[in-house]
Amino acid sequence: MKLHELAAVVRSKNAGPFMVTIDVFFEDAESFERVRRAGVLDPAAVAAAYGVPESDVVGSFWEPRALGAKVTLRKRPSSNDMRCTDVFGAHQYLALAYADVD
Amino acid sequence: MSKGEVNGSAPDPVEPIKFLSFVTHIPHREDVDDSIARALEWGVDYIVAQGTGSDWGAHWLGSGTFPATDIAGNCRPYLKAAVEHKIPFVFSVGIAGGSVHLDASLKLLGDLCAREGWNLRVGVLDTEVDREELAGLIEGGVEVVQANRTEDLPEKLSAADARELLRTVALAGPEPIMELLADEELDGVITGRALDIALFMAPAMARGIPRAAAAHLGKALECAGLALSPPDSAEPVWAAVDSEGVTVRSPNPKLAATVRSIASHGFYERSDPTKEDNPGGRLDLSDCVYEPQADGALRITGAQWIDAPYTLLIEGAKLAGYRSLVILGARDPLLLGQWETWVEAMRQSVRDAPRFAHLVEGTDYRIAVRPYGVPDEVDPARPPRMESAFILDVVADDQDLASEIAYFGFIRLFIGPYPGRKSTAGNAAIPLMPVVIPTGAVYVFGAYHLLPTEQPGALFHSRKIDLATAVPA
């Protein structure tokens, strides 16, 4: 199963010009826990999904009250780089959305 | 602006202070007047709205302009409430928030006040930073370090780096806004670039609310209705803050403050959902307790503030060059199967051209070809239904050179041969005339650094104006 099939929201946005952050929100605690257990947001898994070194993963977070999870990556090329294709970072969620859960 | 201070006595710090929040650059909803009327029934001590940000990168800061938004129209219903009910207000304006953005915004708001006959005496906080002053501080030994880890910027800003900046702002914290709020003559405060939560912290702290609760108020209200369910930053939000916490409520009954909406809001455009570094400390919301109230409001307590050395975030723009674009579309399977070598041949032609022989790629000019929608597998038996786009993107030291290189590159892409080609009259579809589109100056951040300071307002300039009649320079 793909992560987006278990999530209500999978989105990305800049957290400042030099970081991009991906948020995942779930409808229910069951899906939240299932994805949490699957480890897809672990730094190693995120680094593999995005094809970046693990040191580019700034942090991943689980917030049960929001039924939400977040992972933040260094943005390279950053929004300050003329090679940047996504100035707002709004289209960087797909690698995570299509990550395999289970 | 002594509202709430009764008989000259010091305000009771536990007495809730009530805020109404919106965003100055976002157009309001059609039913905004009803929402404001409902909030006024609950009581409003301050109207606070942010309108600055750097989500768009350095472009507006460098260009000195801002997106075409009707700031006067956005603010009108809220300013009307402020005038009619004598409610003090704190707004930040102008997106990038330099002097030029601030003054242009003040002019638009001033024209509105003149039309409406509103006489407002306003404290203006200009947060543009003089580059010589910044360079001087650095030469004097102040270490100005990267705010985020990046190879794009120097780890420490040098005086020479500072002098290269076209326009620089610092995000004001609550302290210089509090100074203006203390002036009884003023009806409100309007700032350039400021920390969003500082706009809320200033009035709350001026009335004795502890920094943790004041910052938490700001965190909940900074993007207005974005913290509600369903999230919508075009909607206002209301909150009462006291020493212990914040009670958030939606003035529009179509939206609600829920545990999830408020907890989720901490995620938006932030690297960490519960911890946020700010001037003078870190706001930590990880131990917050959420209690839904009978009236539909949400009570949140338990925010913590952990003191840290005071730093100002400095944002400075510099010129990176001038850009010209060409947009091409291609469907030929033969071309799509070898588009990378097609592009590389164009690049090499530019390098080899005698007219560009004196230029160094990567220094005097940069060429990027941005491909869109090229299929992973090209079917040699059938062209794809839609064209793939290739945007030729040239940045050079001046606009004419960028356009000249872009036109030269376009010709190579359009008629340049590639192995097996049969389309000898042209390789691609050109959707727009003119072929070369000059888009103007390109700005990047030359500074996104933290300046340590013990005087939070020392770099800024404040003044008092009559909004309706002042014609900003």
C-alpha cells in the first residue's frame, strides 16, 4: 500500500528558503499508527526515497493530537538557487506520497 | 493607547486581552462584516494583522515591488472597526517589508483613510537596515552567522558581503513595537518586515502577559483563519490571552478552532511542528493541553518559552543578473529520445560562437534548459498526444546579453541537426511571440543570517504620521 492511500493530506512547502518540509495528516489513529510503525518517515527511509544523504534529513516528527507527521529536508537546490524548479517547495511531496507502507 | 488601563492603575495581568486577527495581503471573504460584528460582541482590544514574508524568495526584496494585491481593500473592514470602536491596531505590510514597500503600503492605506475621512495617528516602524551600518557592526566584531545551513550563502557574513546587498531588512521582534504602543497619542502601529508573532506579542506583553503565552497567542493567530477548520487565511480569527494560555474562537460559524486545526497549524511552513526559535528564545508547544469549550472555542495552555541570546534575522537581496526565456514544445519521438544531447549541442554552440568567445559560462552567463513532461519511455511508433515543454532559461549580466544568448540558443534548438532528424524546417513548436521573453532582474538572498544584539530596536527607525495626510517620501 502507498502512503497516500492511508493519508488524508500529503503536502510540502518551504520552511524558509533553505529547507522543505513534508506534512502528512491522517483521518484516524489507526492509519497514523500504521504508518508510524512502518518507518517510512525514518531518516534513512526518507533519504532513500528522495535520493539524498541521510544528513540532509533535518528531522522527522509525529504529533498524535494533530494526527500528523512531518519530515524536514535541506532543500537542494534551494529557493535561492537559479536551478531551483520549485520556488515554494509545494510539489516535493510525491516521493513520500508514493512510498510503500508495510 | 491605554485601553484597558482603568483609572491609571496597572492592568491586572490575568485579565484576558482580546485579539482579532487577519492578514493584510489576503483579500477577505464576502461575509467579513458579519464575522467582525460577531468578534466585536465578544470584545476586541487589539486588531492585529501580518503582511510580510520571505516565502517567495528574494525577488520582492530586491525589486522593491510587491504582488498586485489590494491592501487597502483587504484592510478596509478591519480599519473601519478600529476607527468606529477606537480599537488600537498593529499591522505589518509590504511582503518584503523594506522602506519602499512600507511607504507604498502607507500611501495606499492613507488614500483609503482620506476617502473615508478617517483620522488615524499611526506609529511607523521602518525595519530596513542600512548596509553600511550592518557592515560596520561586522567590522566591529559582531558575528553574523547563517540562519539555516546552506552552501548558497557564506557561513559568516563579511562586511564586503553586507556592502553587496541591494536592500536589507531585519525581522522586528516585539520590543520596538512595544515602545510605539506605549505612546498614548497613537491609534495604531504599522511596521515593515516583522516577525509575525511579534505583532501579537507586543500588545500582550505591554499589558503584562508573560512571553510564553504572548508568543503562543501569536503562533495561533499569525496566519488568521489558517489555524481553523477548514483552514482559510482569508477568514479572521479571534482569541483571548491571559497569563496561563490562549482561548481561540472562529468569528465565522462556518469555521471552528479544533484541537486538530490548531495543532496542525504548527506544521505549516515550519521545520518542527512544536518548537520554534525566535529572537530571545524558543517557543515550545510540545506539552500543550487542548480543551474544547462549550461555546465552540478552544482553550490551550502549557506553552513554554526557553530563553536564548537575542538575535535578529537579517534578509538581504542582491542582484544575480537578468533573465530571458524561450518556451519550446516538442512531440517528435526521435527528438524526445535524445533531448539531452540536443540541449548539450546547443550549449556547446554558445560556447563555440565567436561573438560569445569573451564570455565564461557560469560566470558571465548561465544557461539552464528546464524540461517539463518528457515521457520516461518514448514510443518510437507513436508521438505522444501532448508536447513536452523545454524552457530555455538564460541569466546574464545585462538584459540585452541574456536575450542575445537566449535567441542564439533558441536558433540552435530550433534548427540544429541531431542524429536521424527528418524535420529540417524546424525541430519544435513555438507557442509565444516574441520568441525571447525578457523577464527582468533576478534577485537572490545574499544574506539570510542571524545578527546577535542586546538592543532589539537599535537598527530600526520609527516615526509618527497622520495616515490620511502623510505623503510618504
